[in-house]
Amino acid sequence: MMLPQLREEVLEANLEVVRRGLVLYTFGNASGIDRGAGLVVIKPSGLPYDRMTPADLVIVDLQGEIIEGAMRPSSDLPTHLVLYNAFPAIRAIVHTHSRAATAFAQARREIPCFGTTHADYFYGPIPVTAPMTADEIRTNYEENTGQAIVRRFHALDPLQIPAVLVSGHAPFTWGQSAIEAAHHAVILEEVADLATRTLALNPSATPIPQPLLDKHFLRKHGAAAYYGQK
């Protein structure tokens, strides 16, 4: 069995988003990439999580050809491949339909950075993609979903904002490991829920000032970060 460690990590990421209540039934998927081998491990399409084992995961190359696996890969595979090809720094992707974040995607509204919980993980608002055209939806829909994300990030750093809302659809998150990508999916749902509650309490709420955003993000992720243990 190829890439056993990556299989274990991707399985754990898939199970983590289920444990955290971000996935219902077979919604969502997680994948990871071995950059040296140029191979991606991804959840099979439609397989219940409670039956999934590392051996069930599918390995494909960056063109989507199946290298190892008896099942069809996730139908969202083309989206994952576009992102892996466009963003060389990312090593894993998670897609969910978590309730609060998906509500923002359906509203076609970015998630503002209303507080330091958000700023600890995302360096600014969570962006939302432009709506896809009818032709993009009819033809190569999943690949075009990835291209819509890439276009939205043309002036953004995907490591500083490791999440996106696909307009009318749902969120994707990523990271430098499968468990980090799942962690970002959990935090994204939390900040989406907090933003929803903030707007309910104060519809005129505004984002935190830039110095506070800088302080909280950079103390964890900047060159001189001092949060946590070395």
C-alpha cells in the first residue's frame, strides 16, 4: 500500500471534521499531497465515514489519474488538484458544508474579522468567490470551482488566509498538513458562528482595527512570533 503515513493523516482529517460536527452523512472530503512524489491521497466518493479505512483512500497524480485504489475518488477531486497546482505551499485540503460558514457562502458574503479569535488564525476577512457563470457550472464544474478560488486569491497569501467561501456553495480550508487543514475548518466554523452572533447583536459592527489584527496574527505566525512553545 503506497503512502501509508499520508493515508493515516488524511483519514484522521476526514474523521476529525465528522467528530467536530462539520460534516453530515457523506458531505465533505479531505485530501493530502506528497509533494516529493507528486501524489494526492483523497477520500473516496460517497463512502460513509464510519466504514472508512486507510486502505479505502484513493491515490491520484496531479492530473487526476488513479495510481492506487479500488474506488472512485471524491467528486471534488478536480477542485483539490487545481488548488495543489496553484498553491505549492499547501499540503492538505478540507472541504465541508459546516453550517455557519456555509451560510456566509450562500449569502455570498465574506466573514469580517470582528475579533481576535478570527485574527489569531486568519489575516483578514475570509474571502468569498465571485459567482460562477452558467457555462462554468455546466462544463468542468469542479475544476472551475478551483479556478474561481484561485482567481479570488490573486492578491492574497493562501497561508495567511487558509480558507475560502465558494459563492453559493460551501467552505474550503487548507494547511501544511492534513490535521492543520482540518483544524482550520474547525476554527473557520467557530469564527463564522461568532460573526453571525455579532451581526445579530449589532448589525452595524465593524472589523477590528488593523493594529489589533496585526498583533494577534503576527504574534502567532509572524517572523518574530512568540505565542506558544518553541
